[in-house]
Amino acid sequence: MKPIDQIRHEIVALEARIDKLRSVEDVLSSLEDAEPSGRGQRGKAAGKTPSKTIARAVSRTAVKAETKTSRGPAPKAAASAPSGVREGSIGEAVLELLTEKGALPRAAIEDAIRSDRDVGKQSISVSLQRLRKAGKVALKDNQWGLKKR
């Protein structure tokens, strides 16, 4: 995703959040204008709505509205590739590349993955280190390769 597309996405999310907050504001103003029935008021004078109660209601409603708009549908459980690496991750791409081409130097791995994705060099290096720690790849003579099991 290009930076301009990310900014546009954030603007849309913020506009949706503003709409939700305006609806919460409308609800609150209607609550303030309405006469409370005195129901559920233990030991408190009927007709008074404590400001803390309203503030809590606003914060809960705002948080619910924000999470619904900014996150979209609930995320599904992270699917796992047969290799034990998360599907669609850089680590999975590294493993697929090493399976296809054999042992490669880090620079060649970076070039191959960066030709398909917009990721930094450091992200690929971190993925290689994590795969090495997990016992999936090994570094020998400056070449990263799949570890033999």
C-alpha cells in the first residue's frame, strides 16, 4: 500500500470515528435533556445524573464505536502454514524462496522478496534471525539455507 493510500485510509477511519462520536454526543444531549425516572437510584436524589456516570457512558460508547469502525470485522485466528510460520508473513516468503532456490546470501534473499513486497531490509534480517532461532534455517558460509531435519 502506498503512503498516500495509507493516509486516505486513515482519513476515512477518522471521519467514521467523528460520525460515531457525534452520534454519542446526540445521545448524551438527549439524556441530559430527558427527565430521569429515578429508577435504579439508590440513596441518590432523583432527577440528578452524576457527571461521572455520563462520562463513563460516553467513554464506553466511544470505545465501542471506535473499535467497530477502525478494526472492521473480528480477525480470524492466525492461519498457520504447514511450516509453522504465519501465512503471508515475510518468514513464509523466505522459506518458500529457500525451498525453490536453495541456499542464498542475505542480499539475494532481500532482493527477491523486496521485488514482490514493500518491506525494509531490516524486516527480512529479523525474519531470518527468527527462523534461525526456530531451527528452520541455518547460516553457513554467508548463505542462508533450510535446515535439514
